[in-house]
Amino acid sequence: RFPERSFIEGDAVIDEIPRGDLVITREVLQHLTLKSAATIVDNVRRSGAKWYIATHFPDTKNNTEIRGNLRDLSDYRRWNLEGEPFNLGKPYKLLDDSWA
């Protein structure tokens, strides 16, 4: 229907993200280690995408790794993408999509 548009999937931690208009990692980074989440953000930055949509928690003061068993990636981390090691700066638009 729209041959000029394409969608891809892959492992954003190890795969190069191709240049495109938009990258979405909504509800993704929070289930990863700090190192993996930061790698994805770096890969998005290198892709040259014009827009990036991601889950972001501006009230988080420090992005620190959760200690203990990281095998369970269902754990939820509240990363603030403005802070270290992400350093994305203030979002263009912040949408509240909370469940409550």
C-alpha cells in the first residue's frame, strides 16, 4: 500500500540502525541494563534519525544500575534520558501516557 515506507526490526544493541526519519523504542530501554540502554541511544544518535520516540522518566534523579541478578529483564528501570549516560537533552515534546 505504501511502497516508499519500510519498517525493520533487529537487535538495536548490536545491529546498526539504518538512517530513517523515526526510531521508536517505547517501553524498551527500561527492560535493559544501563549499558545496553545507553548503547541503543548511541546507535540511534549515529543513525541520524530526525525523530526519536522513547519512554522517558524526567523525575529520575540519577540513572544507576540495579544491583543483583540481571537475568530477569522483566525488571523495570526508570531511565531519565536527559541525564548521564544518555544525554539527550530536553525532549521536544513530553506526553504523559501513564496508566493512572
